[in-house]
Amino acid sequence: MSENIILIGFMGSGKDSVAKEISKNTDLTFFSMDDYIVLREKRTINNIFEESGEEYFRKIEKEILEEIENVKNVVVATGGGVVKDKKNRETLSEMGKVFYLYTSLDALKQRLSKDKTRPLIKDKNNIIKIYNERMKKGIYEFAYEKVDTSKITPEQVADRILKISKIETKTEEKSIEVYKLRTETKEYPIYIGYDILRDSKDLNMELKSDKVAIISNPVVGTLFLKETEKMLMDKGIKPLSCIIPDGEKYKNFDTIKKIFDTLLKEKMDRTSGIIALGGGVIGDMGGFVASTLKRGISLIQIPTTLIAQVDSSIGGKTGFDHPLGKNMIGTFYQPDMVLIDIKKLLTLPDKEFRNGMAEVIKYGITHDSELFGILETKQKEITNRDIMLLKDIVSRCVKIKKKIVEEDEKEEKGIREVLNYGHTIGHIIETITGYSKYSHGEAVATGMVEEAKLALKEGLLSNKDFERIEKLIERYELPSSIPDNIKREDMKNYVSQDKKVRKGKIRLPVPTGIGKIVFREVECEKFL
Ligand SMILES: NC(=O)c1ccc[n+]([C@@H]2O[C@H](COP(=O)([O-])OP(=O)(O)OC[C@H]3O[C@@H](n4cnc5c(N)ncnc54)[C@H](O)[C@@H]3O)[C@@H](O)[C@H]2O)c1
Ligand SMILES: [Zn+2]
């Protein structure tokens, strides 16, 4: 896929319009730094300047660059002053190809004369002063290329940038797959397509309510909130948004309470609905709130990470963490609809993408040898986020998860547990290392190799298949062995405390071949 495009330039140089134009014609997603700051701070840029001053603004500007530097396939409209800082300039250069939109002072004066939204130029003489200052310091010089925007339209500027950077034009992939998930409590559609929110006419969405709250976080909100709002407005709904801080460490009761507070203040009632727009953290919390607010309101999942698309958005498990453990409080609550947009996977940081690939590999090992084969032969294309391959992969995983959920909705029949392959050892690694050193995907990847080793030792899995599993995990840059700093003895202690242990034995799903999985009772002693 392409490299990020970063637009810098004086206020009024057209960074937003040009970035939107580039995004319209390519697979890059528009990312406005100002939008991000507004969502994160929950105040307008003007208010931040007035209430906290420019110094504070520059400080958070620096912080946010660190928060977004790993986002991929975006065209970034930067804030006008971000390039004043040397470290920021370095970060921007590392993030992608930087284009400087130059504008003459005359053109700027004309463009900015009616603009009342910009805090730094309330006094018009300030424009000249700041302009001259920045020019003198040469703070735009680090750009990869300069484009003079003084006499041309944003469309023409975008066109020039596209030619210089040789970015491919937008992928035309319009087909939408629909799967119906049927459980005892509900039947709902799962849509899978590319850029499906932008043109949602084909989505047969029957929203039962006209009061809808979108729950998201600053980064996902900056990327996708506007298009989600537009989709709803096209259907006659004016949504409200509830932005919560990013990360697993906020998946707790404090955040849940804040969401309840917001939604109840907005007088959401039994006919209202929630859209969970984000990864598994947002999906699990949004789902929990939907399942309990007024004893249950409608819920749409729009998963934006690979984990969320292939796993957490489907199947109705909701919840949040407690200091005594992950996902300690939750409900089973099926959504009314899941909208899977493959385009969302393009902006994921590599680390998050790899995390999701661990779960995809899991489905290949447990259920789908063809998927496993695709992962083996097309590793390069998949890592480069080939859209058609991603769509095929996500569809395969969704079909597997759907079938399992239909057979064992509430994990009561011992069927849904097959999805725990790799997770027993994975969870132990996560617990011993305090949920910080290894991501869930990394821990599960190691867990899958270790649990396959168990099958190998028991004579259930051939050497050849074991090696295929180990090699595939390594090819996706996931760890395949237990880190040296974790003692096997410590892990054994954790296994014996596992709630699945009965009379010194633990029941586990283990692979007997690629795409084949069985449950086995294994003595804890033999486990590691
Ligand atoms: N309910 C279930 O069945 C189930 C299954 C698996 C996992 N989970 C839960 O899911 C959570 C993990 O999910 P996750 O891995 O999606 O984590 P996450 O929701 O924290 O997302 C990972 C990171 O990616 C960012 N992000 C999300 N979408 C993006 C996009 N399109 N572009 C760029 N950045 C994006 C997020 O802001 C976040 O920083 C855990 O809390 C886990 O317990 C639940
Ligand atoms: Zn998992």
C-alpha cells in the first residue's frame, strides 16, 4: 500500500481541502490533526487557545504526533504551527512524504480576510508578522516537495501531489457480502465490503430508532466519525457522539459510567440505539452499554481493527475489565447488525495488524486449511494490505465465527471453546508479564505453537504440520517461543490454577492437522 502523505503550510494554504481531495481519489483516509485535537480535548481549537494558551496547545500537538505516528495509509492535514518544533518536523518526515503547500502573502491575506475561526489571526496584522517570521526561519524547508498553491485550485494541487507521489488511484470494489447470523435470541446481518459506509445505499439498514449515539475514541473518530455521521444523516438520523479515551486501560467501570452519564443526559430511551465504532475495546464497552441501558437498546457494530472484524464484533460477548481481571464483568448481547468495512484495516498500525493476524492464523489452524494455504502463499500481499485478499480472509473468518456462535451462543455446549486454541498459554504469558510487554496477538501466537507442541508430543499432530504452524507464525513476525524471562515452572503454577482444571487435568482444543481441531484432556504436569 502507499506511504502516508503529510501536508504542511501556513494557515489558509488549503491543507484540509487538498487532503480531502486526495483522499477522495485514492485509498488514503483523510486525517485532520485539528479534528484529532478537538476530539481528544473535547473543546474547539479557539477555546483551547483562549482557556489554556498557545503553549499548552503546542504541548498537546507534540503529544498527539506520538499518538498517531504509526497510523498508515492516511493523508494528514497538519495544524499550521506544528512545524515550528524541530522534533515535530522529524516525526512528520518519518510518518510519510511531506508536501509543503506554499501560498504567497497576497493570496493568503485574501483567503483569510473573512475567516473568524483562527485564533492566531484575530488581529489581521498578525498574519503578516507570523508569515514573515515562519518564512525567515525556513521551517517548511524539510518538505519532500513544495507546491505553489497561490493561483491554483485545491483540486489542481491534489492532482500535482498525486502525480509526484505516484499513488495508485482508488480501488473500485463495490460488491458487498451479507451473512445472516441466527441464534436463539436474534437474527442479524453481517455486511462485508470495501468503503461501504461512504455509499450506504446498498445497505439494507432498518434502524429502529432516530436517536443514535456513536461511541468511539479520538483516533478512530478522526478517521471515521464524519463518514459514519453522514451515513446516518443520509438516512434522516442526527447522531450524537460519545468519545472515550483510547486503550485497554480505559476499558473499565469509570468509562462505562461516563458513557451512561452522557447518554442519559441526552435522554436516550428504549427506542434509541448505539453504534460502536472502533476496535474490540470500543465494541465490548459499546455492547455492554447497549445491553444494559434501559434494559437493552439496539446496537450496531462497526469494527475497525482486524481483531474486531474477525472476532470481537461477532457473537455478542460484551464487557469491561476489573482490577481483579480482564473482562470480568459483561453480558451476552447480540448486535442488530455488523458492518465490516475492509478499508478500515488500511489505516491500522502494523502492530495492530499483526495482532489481528494471530487470530486469523488461529482460524486457519482450527477450521480452514485453505485459509492457512492462502496465508502461506500470499504473505507478502497480505502484509501489504491487499484489499481483495483481506476481504477474502475476513469473510472466511467471519463465516467460521458465525457458525460457532450459532451452534453455541453462550459457550455452554463446549463448542465455542475451540476458539480458545492458543489462548490458555497466551493468557498465562499475558498475566505473568502484566499485560504490558506482549500484545494479545503475540501471546496467543506463542500459545498456539506451544499448544501444537503438546499435540505433537501426544502423537496427534505430524512433525510436518507442526513445522508449518510454527513457520507461518514466524512469517507474520509473531513470536513462536516463550520469552526467556518467563520460567516454565511459573507457567506450570498458573496452569494448575486455571479454572478449566479438573483433577489435575485440563481440557484443551489441540490441532490434529491443519484445519482440524479436537479437545483433549491433558495432565497439567505434561503441559509445559
Ligand atoms: N467480545 C469478544 O468476543 C472479544 C474477542 C476478542 C477480543 N476482545 C476484546 O477486544 C479488545 C482488543 O481489541 P483490539 O485489538 O481491536 O484493540 P483496541 O480496540 O484497543 O484497538 C487497538 C488500537 O487500534 C486503534 N485503531 C482502531 N481502529 C483503527 C483503525 N482503523 N486505524 C488506526 N487505528 C485504529 C485503536 O484506537 C487502538 O489504539 C480486548 O479488550 C479484548 O478483550 C473481545
Ligand atoms: Zn484472542
